[in-house]
Amino acid sequence: METIKVGIMPQDKIRERVLMIAKGTYQVSDSDPKIWFTSMRSLAEVLSDDNRTLLHTISEQKPESIHELAIMSGRQESNLSRTLKTLSSYDIVDLVKEGKQIRPIAKGTTFEILAT
């Protein structure tokens, strides 16, 4: 399992960075974070203790569905589904559709944080 690199930078600086990348004046390196947050608060909401525990549960138990993960974690499916969608939007979790079920896959359980 890989360590996910996360950056914290103000929104205007993120926008500036994206424009520089698009213009070709900034070259992204492999060591750059792939996920950016605009504040420590937003990072803390997404990577809360509960959500990191959930990532470990997904990684270790490898549930076949959100329903199975809800049973393992003791969380309600509707709440769990929202959390997984948020984690998926940050590319921390993959949600793989298999038939009528969706299988969550954690991309990482450890994080390296770069605050600018």
C-alpha cells in the first residue's frame, strides 16, 4: 500500500500552480502531492480519526460491498456511502462497481503532508 502525498495551500496558490502547469512554466515532479487541500481544517475533516480507521478497515478486511463494510465498521450505510464518495473524490478510495454492488478499495492508509 502506498503512502499518499497530500498538500495544503491556499486556493489562490493552487489556482496559480494549475495555471503554471497548464502554461508549461512549472513541471510537476513525482515528489509533489497529488491531492491538495485549501486548509488544515479541510484536511482534518477528510482525514479524521474515524475516516483513517475506516481506511484501515477497508485495507485489512477487504469488504466486498458497502453493506459489508457498514457491518464491519458499525456505521450506517447512508453515512458510510457519503464518506466513501468524499474519499473517492480526493482519490483516496476507489469505488469499484461489481454487478449491483460497489466494492471500496483503499489506495493508502498512510499520508505524507506538505504544508506550504
